[in-house]
Amino acid sequence: MIDKHDHSMLPGPFVTITCAHDLGLVMTVTASLRANCAVVSPPGAGCVMGVAWWTALVAGCPLPNVLDCGQAAGYAATALRAGLRNVIARVAPAQHHALASLARVTGGHVMDQRPDALDLPSRRAMEALERYLHDDRRIIR
């Protein structure tokens, strides 16, 4: 059975962020280009940095955001119960089914694969992000 709570629920493009500076840069560039974008945590960050870290980082962010919980269904469930709407969990089908059931109750989505995302370079991040988002399909008309 294919679960409808998967990565097809969120529009791309995706940009990986690791800190408030990255998030500020993404919000500034998307606003100036009038571009659509979603932000995603680094792989497995839900396990390493935690749900509270991501919740604090994206508080007040108008962009869709996704916490990558790696193979940890427990962290993904904690994130959904904490009010996060989008999580990534690469888990066994039974765990995915349980997470999808929880997501239906909380109004969230569970992705079983990490989407392709731009990793912001340490140098010239703004220029790289502008080039990445400038594709006409990504501009809001």
C-alpha cells in the first residue's frame, strides 16, 4: 500500500540550512526573487541536534520546513507531536505506517526519502542560492 504522506506533498526546491544565518539568507533571497522554496535540516539532524533545536530555528519562518530524522522513528514521532508539520524518516514500512497515522492526526507529513536539496556553500552562498532559485519554474508569478 502506498502511503500518501510522502515527499510528493511538499513543493521544492529544497535548501539545506544549519543555522539562523542560513535561514535568514534563504528568506531574504526568496523574498527578493519572489521564489518558492522549502528549507530542510541536514541529514539526521533530528537525532543529532534534536527537535527543540529545529523548532527554535524555524520559529516564525514562513517557508515550509522539514526536519530530517534519519532512521529514527521515535524522533520523527516526537517532532510530529511537537507540532512540526514535515519530517523525513527512512524507516521500515511498519514504522512508516505508524508515523503516517500519527501525521494524519497532527496534520503533518512524513517523507520516506530526503529530497534533493542545495547545500549552501561557505563562500558566495547568496550567489549560489540565487542561481539555484532563478529557474523560471521556481519563480512566483
